[in-house]
Amino acid sequence: GLTNFRHFENAFDAAFNHATLKKSNLSVIIIDIDYFKRVNDTYGHLVGNGVLSTFSQMLLKISFPPNTVISRIGGEEFAIILPNIN
């Protein structure tokens, strides 16, 4: 599954330090699902949780390079750490 915010923070610090030391590339993608509150307000939290679960599974099915970290960092916010990617 996805890692949490605490793991993301630690992984980002390590990846940033490594990229700085080795003068290598590091990319971070931040994803925020727009208007997600409307989903919860209109259809309820059960449906909202289903949306988050489905989105998480979609992220996990993408063929990212090795050492990629995929995290849920907030309610409907996700982050992807991509070492050595420009």
C-alpha cells in the first residue's frame, strides 16, 4: 500500500540529502484531488473513502522506477518521490 506522511517526510529528507550529496536529480509530484469535499458532502464518507482507495490502487499500478515512494500525505493529498528523475 501507500506510505503515510511520516514515512514521506523521512523518505524525502533521505532522497534530498542523497541528491544533494551525489548531485543527482530528484523529482516530487504532489497530487491534490480537487473538490473532494464535495464528494464527501454529496455522497457521504463511505463513497469518499472508496474514491481514495480506488485512486490509491491506480497509483500503485503505475510502473514507476525503482526506489519510488508513493504516499498519502493528507486527506486527499498524495506525493510521489522519484529519485534520479529530471
